[in-house]
Amino acid sequence: MNKWLHYLDDGTLAEWPEVLEPQYYGFIYLIRNKINNKFYIGKKAFFHNKKKKLTKKELSEQSGPGRKSTTKTEQVDSGWKTYWGSSKELLTDVKMLGEDQFERVILQFCETKKQQTYYEIYHQIVYGVLHTENCYNDNILGKFFRKDLAQQE
């Protein structure tokens, strides 16, 4: 399996030891095709909240006034260790060329969901994802599309 990499203070890339995970909400990443340098920038959370129905025993243990809850929220792993992005074109290339032909780099860790969304947009704009054909991203936030900008240029 292709591990996540991160930049050390001296600017070199190293495998991420996966021990910082609990203190962060998620991270911003770049996946680069080693063959043609085409890249993808996205975000990934470490955990997701998942609703589960309460068991009969848990329902009977509820007390107090008001309507009783029928569900509980649990944090589950998001599958980030094996994640390859949401771009269909990227996923097709990963499947066709093999994971070893791609590099997954963590650009930045984020402490909150809002911070994560901001820095994803920030990195997508800094890398000019909508202004280069050498990028798998074709939109930012699902609102700004490469095809719309191409009409104005």
C-alpha cells in the first residue's frame, strides 16, 4: 500500500508516522502522478460521525422528560489510510497505472472542519488548479469550474 508522505522542516519528504492523527480534524493533500506530474488537491477528515439506532436495552434505559432519542452518534474511521481522492479521472488512472505510480503528500493538517475547507480552497488557488490542464481538479467547492473560466479567457 502506498503510504502518505509529508514534508519535514528541511523540505524533504518522509513517510508520515500516523501518530498525530487524534489531535487534528483532518488534512489537505496532494496526489501526484509520477509519470506525467498531473496532480490533485483535496481534503480528508480522520473520522466521520455515523448515526446508529439504539438497541432495545439502550432505549429502555432512557429516562427523563421529553422525547426519547432513537439514535446515537459514533465516531468511525474515515478510511483515510487507503483514500485516493474523489476525482473519477484520478481513480481511473490509479487503477490503470497502479498505486506505486502515484505519490500522496499531506500539505497541511487542520484542527477544524471550517479550517480544512478554507485551506483546501487556499491550496487549490495557490496551485492554480483551474488554470492548468495538468491537474485532475476540475472545480473548486463545486461552484467554480474550469470549463466556466475557460470561456472567459
